[in-house]
Amino acid sequence: MSQMRKDVFTGSWVIMAETNTVRPSDFHFKRFARGTTFCPFCETNEVATPPEVFAVRSPGSSPNGPGWSVRVVPNSKPLLRVEGELGRRAEGFHDLMNGVGAHEIIVETPRRDRSLHELEVHELSDVIRAYVARIIDLERDKRMRYVLIFKNHGEEAGAHTISHSISQLMALAVTPRSVKTKLLVAQDYFALKERCIYCDVLQQELKGPRLIAENADFVAFAPFASRFPFEIGVFPKSHSSAFSRISPGQIENLARILRDVLQRLDHTLGGPPYNLSLQDRPFLRPRAGYWNTIEDDFHWHLQILPQIVRATGVRVGILVLPQPGSARNCRSMPLTVSVNRLGIGQELEGSLPSVRAFLRGGEPCAHAGSTRRPPSPAVESPATLLAANRLVRVHRLFHVARTVRNAGGRSKATSTETVNHYLQRSDTPMRPTHTKPTASATTSS
């Protein structure tokens, strides 16, 4: 039977509809294509963009010239312009104002052949520092109320004409409706319980099956009521309402966990298009009736929304969710995909030590980069061999560490660390769960 799950952060409901079998390979989308024509965002082409407003540069390099690692420039075709007054006015029953704000491009790397998940930690840290610097600077403009930072990766996520890895920033005179909804829900929760709703959810998710990754300062998990397949939220563990207050040490840890989850997303789904956005609180502009608890009730975070299904009348997508009792599978597999839900647990009747022995044994194959693994005495049945090979196929998550042959003879890559992490979590047999994956459709409450 389908389920209806409530998103506690927005109050909306998500329908989880049943489906038969779903694998990451079942999603089809256009991979991110790198351009070969002239790119105004590449290093040495700085003259092709408006003058930079911020840059992370090597010592001695000149503004608007080579020698930078991150560069922020105004959008050459801005939706909003910083010049002018807001001019708030009415037109009958309707409100309108001038398109005053800021629209900037954050060039994440001097090279077009690298995506965000391919940057080193220190390079990704520079991107985050650029985010912080621009928010702090734009907060000084009293006309602005909110800064929206977002990234569209891939054509199906909105990056139709740009192949260079960039983020965008928009400074607005209003708070976006989606953010305002979260603010109001958080305010109501705090008024009722005098606690941050995000902090309460984090305490539960840190121990739950939807946990994807964590480090000393941040945690990434799949929301209980995900609206998109493989949706991910990244939250600071310690309460903070404003992204701009992040410390230098937290910047590095945010870069690490963001790189981690984006790499998992890339290797699991094969480079999917996605939208990444910063969910931050608005600037504090004291006025009558403005609530005093926003610092306590809101919790900034990042959301990553893969665009791997096409939206129709209602947003419908396939979402493989963990079921109660699948914590071992979820913590070892990225993006909350359970091993059993990928169809590889149905024949796995041997013990996990048997599978571990099979994966660790073997002799080099005739061609380079491959390892042929003969049947091991520890493997208890042909079904176990087949399931083990399928397990390897699913675990092609990170860099190539080993290559094995599956039942069809095609080589697949996997990470020794990832496979061992899963196999060492339990020595109990893994048997069929007969649990069907689910699909999601978002509706308004």
C-alpha cells in the first residue's frame, strides 16, 4: 500500500506510491556535457565578463586577470539590477516594485573540465568562502532582505547554455515563499516546544536509517518525506540560523561533506543533473511585529535535489526508501538505497563472511585492471556467487580500487573500503525482504 508522509519542515504531504523494482540504472537523463567553444568563465578570458566583485586570488595577481581560484562577477544578463530604488506601489489589488537586487555568477573553478564534486577540499572551501563574503557584503544594503544562492548542474536542472561549473547568487528585496514557509513552521514549533525543529530532527536522523554521511560539524541525510528521488539535506550539527556565521573550521568540514555526498550522487546515478540551494534565514531588519525568536527557531541548511524524473501534473518520481530494520544497508550504501531494494538480496543465502572471503580472494586476469575471482571454498552456493557479483556492481561508488567480473562477463569497479565497510557491519545472513521500493508525488497540504 502507498504511504503519505508529512514534511515537518514545510507542512506539505508527499505520496509514496508502490512500484515493483527500481535501480539507479533505471533513471535516464542527459549527462552534463562539457562545451568545446569559447567560454567567458575560463581563466585568461576575464575580459569577456563584467568586472569582478570578489575573487580568491594568488598573491600578486591583479584583479580581472589570471591567477584566481574562485571569481564572482555580475551576471551579464541580470534578472535584477543593483541600481535604483524599490519603488513599492500598488496596481489595483496587486503589489509590485522595481526589479532592484543583485544577480551574480560565482565561477567555482578556472577550468571548465571540472565539476563541483571534482574539486579538492581546499578549492571547494574557497567556493564556500566566496558565498559567505558576498552574503556579508550584500547584507549591508538595506534594500535587500534575502540572498538566494543556488547551483544548476546539468541541462535538465536548468544549466542549458553554460558548461562551466558555476553557482548563482540573487539578492532579493523579498523573502522567497518556499523559505518563508519553512520560517513560519519553525516559528510555530518553537512557540509550542521552545526547541528548534531542525535540531530535534537531526537528533533522530543521526541514529536513523536515512543517514548518508557525517563529520564533526555536519550531517547529510535523506529527508523522511523526500520530494525528489535521492534528495539530500546537509545540516550543521550545532544550531545556527545564519550561514554567514560559519567558522573557518566549519567551512572545511562543509566542503568535505558536500564533496562526499556529491561524489556519491555522481557515482551512484552516473552524473545526474541536480539543483543545489542554500536555505538561509533572511536578513534581520527590525520592524514592528517581526518575531524575536528567529535566531533560535531557524537552522540554515543545504538541499540537493536531483532532477532525474520529469515532473507532470503532480510531481511524480521514483524514490527508493529504507524500511524499518535496514540500518546496516542504509549506512553502507549512499543515498539511503538499501541493498535489498536494488534486487541483489533475493538470492543471497550465504553468510556475509562467505561473501567477504569471495570478494577478497582471486588472481589477476589476462587484461590489465581486472581481477578474476574463482569460486572460493568459503562460498556456500552458486546463488551466493551471483549475489556477490551483483553486490560489487551496485557498489561502484568511488574511485576504482578493484575490478571483478559479474555473471555476464562485464567488468565493474568498486571500492575496497566501501565493500568492506558494508560486509563488516554484520555476520548474519542476508535474506530476501520482499519489500517494494516506493515512488513519490508531492501535494500541497
